[in-house]
Amino acid sequence: MKEIKIGLLGLGNIGTGTYKTLEMNRDQIEGSVGAPVNIVRILEKDIDRDRGIEVPREKFVAKAEDIFEDPEIDIVIELLGGVEPAATLIESALRSGKHVVTANKAAVAANYHRLRKAAEEGGVQLRFEASVGGGIPVLTALTGCLQANRFSRVLGIVNGTTNYILDKMTTEGLSYDEVLKDAQAKGFAEADPTADVEGIDAANKLSILMALMFDHYVHPKDIPTKGITEVTAADIEDARSKNQLIKLIAYAERMEDGSIKYEVRPMRIIDTHPLSGVHREYNAVFVEGNAVGNLMFYGPGAGPLPTGSAVMGDVMEIAKTLV
Amino acid sequence: MKEIKIGLLGLGNIGTGTYKTLEMNRDQIEGSVGAPVNIVRILEKDIDRDRGIEVPREKFVAKAEDIFEDPEIDIVIELLGGVEPAATLIESALRSGKHVVTANKAAVAANYHRLRKAAEEGGVQLRFEASVGGGIPVLTALTGCLQANRFSRVLGIVNGTTNYILDKMTTEGLSYDEVLKDAQAKGFAEADPTADVEGIDAANKLSILMALMFDHYVHPKDIPTKGITEVTAADIEDARSKNQLIKLIAYAERMEDGSIKYEVRPMRIIDTHPLSGVHREYNAVFVEGNAVGNLMFYGPGAGPLPTGSAVMGDVMEIAKTLV
């Protein structure tokens, strides 16, 4: 019987969540795929860290080539994060004939055409459902079930850290600095929160959404982006007095002349809009299509297991074509 | 070049919406599929009705066999509604080697194993994304992106008529009878609203959700079902005083002993729950998976174009395997 063999790049938080998802639901995953599914090699320097999982030491390799040059490996999962060396490794894997699954929005957004081209030329799949909205199945829905639509608009709450901060400021009347400190203590914000609070992470995700929804790729650096660092308690109170909430929104719209308007910035949302009910670190993507009308996808936009869910979903879709 | 030829059973509201979706977005649909896509034959008695679309008269046929026995037709779309003769026609199409796409929850829920078996034996696909949640891409997400999860729970607002009535009763303090009359006048409730207000439609959808999420099929007649006809303005006011809303919920849960608990009935939802923000005729499906956590899919659960969007999405997925 064919065994699906996977090489994993990176065993950090998300890599560990993906490994756990496979271990936790192995029976169901293998039953559905119709074959054994195993992560057989892992590129990771930190072998000894306690991750709460048992990983046989012989799975660890020191060089990506040990994975790319192994003819038995069908699928590479890239979970290193960051643009480089991740993008170059994804491209190498694709050009080695490996299908690639990644959660890496920064690498995909900054190298969209280059990576798609490498997949096409390698005759393999590149899947990145987990890169936008974490566990929320939004990208595959937009390109699958909803593919008969012409999309006109997307409004996304696609960064959990900033939504957590704005939501806490709103519900508890606290200042940005107070909430940021609390969020860092609770693990909802990183020690260096720049990529989140300045809107860079949201711009990466908007770049990917626009490429898929409008077939219009814009490098994230070219997306006008304003974060939440200047949002004050007074702004939030003023919005509330008008029945509005302030949310960091990744926005893009196809205008009547066919051009695409896009930006990331704090926006006021009326409190009856479905996006206004997105609290704490949750994410949601609101889209408009010319046949379907208004839709919203809501769920956990980050975290090891939710991201692992999306990564393994992509892996299973590929695996089913290999059995 | 291969042309994808479709036979359509039924040109009522949903059939017309599907036809319109294809006409409206033909360039994009054919570009994505990589082949011309055409509805070439339509089983429909009412040829002369004004549907706001141009349908060449030669497409109309009087017998389903004219479609099933046409070797050029690849895909049959069934949009007749109701259990019979729809289920028998779906089965005949599958056994004639046609892929089938349907929006028909009643026929699928009442004949789940029979139709899946016919598809398997015919070596063809049976897709029914539009049968639950209308335009909301929920079924394909549950069986695709989310397939690495073990699901523990589903709470669905899966009937637009009853959500419209309960929402109006809540926001305007009106009685059930007053709102039902208004809903009928506005087209949100049928002249005979029994299937909706008694929860039968929701039970059909819950049957399909349970089969896909828990691999546990229950005939809709065996699902304990209570509709909304006995919900009073006083019930709604009492709920509101406790920060709750009353919603008709299709509920199923996998208990710790592995058994599945299920029912359709009006339930009280706390006003901070994501389902509490589902107003008017909108639908939403809230699910819990052991890796992903809590997710919600929100959107139009009915209507010609939203349903047409889901039907054409299924058609395109099949068409891509044929080109």
C-alpha cells in the first residue's frame, strides 16, 4: 500500500500543532486518505525542546536537501515563517517535484507569481489555506465553491492580535498601551508586536486574498497600510457614541471601472454589521460576490491546532490525488 | 475542444437563478474551467413563463430520458425540489453515468445511502453543496479543508423563513401570526409555510450535516423536531430580559461515549454568541472541531442566485475533472 510521506520544515509552535493534529486524528485522516500518512523527516535545529509530543530523534535532519532529494517524500510542509529562507525553500521543494503546503503568508504574498510559476513548472500543487484566517477555510471556498462568482469586495479582520487589542480597548475602556501589555502577558501579542500592530501581517493576507479573488496581485509593500498604534480610547468612545466599532480592516473592492481599490487601516463598522460581532482574537472575512451576495467566514485566525487543521486539510487534499 | 454539456431538471426559481449565474459570469466560468460550459437540455413543462432570461425553445425536453440517454451530456443538475420524483431521477441520472449536482435537501436527506451508492456504482460524482445553507460554502469546507478534524458539535440556523420570523418578532415585538403574514407578503415565507415553520426543512439539512460531519446518517423523520409556531412574544421578551435570543437551531453533538445527540427546536442563544448576530433571512452554521475549535459560516441560505452560485461551484469542480 502506498504510504504518504511528508517532510516538515520547522517544528516551532505551528509545526508542533500540525504534528499534533496528525497524531490526534490519525485514524480518521488515514481512513479518509486511504493510506498511511507520516511526517518522516523534519528540518529543525532545536531537537531537545519539550514540545509535549514524542518525536523520534531519527526524523530530524540538518539540511533541506535531505528532504528535497528523498524520492520517497511526496509532500513538503513549510512552517518556518518569514519571507526568507522560507520562500527559497518552498521554490526548491516545488522544483524538486514535491507538493508544498504552507501557512506562510509573508513568503507567499511577497513571492506570489514566482511560487505559482515554480509549482506549475514542477507539475505539483502549492496550497496555502492556512496563510489567511488560520483555521478558517476561506481561500479554498473562494476558489472552489464560490468560483462561479465575480467578487466585488472583501473586508477582513485577519489579524488576531490587533482585534484582541481593539476589542479589549472597546469592552474595558483601556488605552492601547495598557491592553498591549496585557496581550503580551497572555501570549496574544508578541514581544515585538510590530508586524501585527502596524498592519503588515494584515497586508500580507490582503495581498493573497486580492490575488485569488480579483486575479490582481499587489506586493504587500505596495498596499497602503496603517496599523492600530494611533487608535485612542477617545476614538473608540466617539465611535461607540455613533453605534460603531473600530476594527483593523483589510479592505479591497473592485470599482465600476474595473480598477481595484485596497488598503489596510482601522475602520469604523456599524454595530449591526456581522463583522462587529468578531471579538477577542477571532478573525473573520466578509466577502461580496455577484451571485452569492454577502458571506462571512468566522473562526480562529491563528494558533497551533487551528493552523494545523488547515495545513492537514491541504495535505489530505493532495494525498488523495496520490493514492 | 471539449464542451461541458449540462442537462437541467427544473426551471423554477432556483433553476432560473442557476441559468442566470452561468449567463452572467460565463467568461469567468469558462476561463476557469478551460472549456465552454452550456446547459443544453432542460426538463420543464412550463415553457412560456416569463423568467427574465432568454432560453432557446429547442432546449426544452419533455422526458428525463432525453437527457439521461444523451451520451454528450456530462452533468445533470436536479432542481425540481421535493423527495419524489426527484430522488428517483437523481438515481437514474447517476446510474446512466451522469455526474449529478443538486440543491435538493429533501431528496438527499431521505435517500442518502441510496444516492451515494448509486454514485459510487456509476463511477460518478454526486454533489449537493447548495442543499445546506444555500450559497454558504459549508459542506465542501467540512469535507475538504476541515477534514483533518473530529467534529464535536454543530449548531445551525439553516432555515431563512423561521429566522426572519423570529428576528422580526424580536426586533419589532410582534406576534408570530403578524410576522408570518408580513413574511408571506414579502416572499420570505411560502403560502403553505409548514415545511419551514414546523422545522422539517431544518431537519433535512441537519440529516445531511450529521452524515458528513459524524458519518452518522439519521432519516430526517427520526430527528426530534419542534418548529417555531408556539414561540410567543412573551417567550422572546423573557429571553431578552436574560440577554438571550430565540433561534430555531439544528443541533447535533457527539457525546463523550461516542453517541450522537440531535434535535431541531427553538433554543435560547446568549447575545454574545456569534449566532446571535444572524438577522433577517440569513443562515449560519456554527461548528466545533477538535483541531480547529469554533468556526461559523454565515450568508444567504436561500434565493435563486445564491443557490445558483453553489450549484455552479459544484458544476465547475466536476467540469475541471472532465476537461
